[in-house]
Amino acid sequence: MPTHDNSNHSVDRRSFLATSAVGAVAATGATSTIANAAGGPVAAAILKEGTALGNGWSISRVESVEAGALRVVASLADSDRVANISVCRTESGSRALASTGSVDLFLMNNGSDGQQLTPQDEVQAVNGLASLLRGAEESIPGASRLMGRQERQRAFDPIDHLNPLEPTNG
């Protein structure tokens, strides 16, 4: 407990720092407890192999941040279909398939630059991942290194997304 000097209402420096440190630890713990009580998931726990995204899609692997985006590879049960999902920092006008307000999600599978209609079940898988990440965006592994789509295009031109994946046979 800080020692008080009743004559001028001051607190000695050492007592003040000790009390402040205890308060900071308590506040940090309280913030974490509040986030967990509010249902705020930790992205690292969500982004693991086997996490369901809906309609038979699940996460098959998560790679590290590359070229300003986190790659999440999803696969469709009982098929050789894969979805290569890029998670980027949100940016207005990005034309992302899904957005949490903090991150934008893009599907990068065939390298046709949006010239082919994306199958609806793949769009639903991307939306499923966005729903899982909502509220936990800052705990995404490498979140501080994520870039918006336009920023990535400027920094890594001529590539504007990660290389497409080939289907796996198993």
C-alpha cells in the first residue's frame, strides 16, 4: 500500500510504481477475462487443422504470413477440392469475398484473377472462416504483418495474391 504524506497528499515514487504495476496486471487480466466471457475466441485456437467451416469444409492447414497475407487452406471432406483463403488487413474497396471489419478474406485458387465464378460452397467456406475470426482478428498469428489488398499489390507487384494450390489426392 502506498505511504501517504497527509500534509501534501503525495505518494512516494517507489510505492506509486509498485501499486501501478499491480493495477496494470489486474487490468490486463480483467480485459482478457472480459473478452473470454463475451465469447471472444482466440484466433490461434480456431485456426487449427480440423476446424469446421461449414458444408463439409474444414481447415486443413494454416501457413505463416507471406506477402502480407495469412494463408488458410481448407479442404472439402471426401473430395480433392481445396480452398486457398488469404486473410488480409481490411481495406475499403477491396472486393473481398468476406470481411470481419478488421480483416478481408479472399479466395485464391485458380489464378484466373476473378474471371471465373466462384462455387457457392467455397464462398460459404470463406464466410464460415470470417465468422470464426470475427472478434479475434488481432490474435491471428502474424496479425501485425497483415497488409490490405492494394498495399500488397504495391509492395509485391506483379503478384497480388499467393500462388494457387493444386488439388491434393490425399
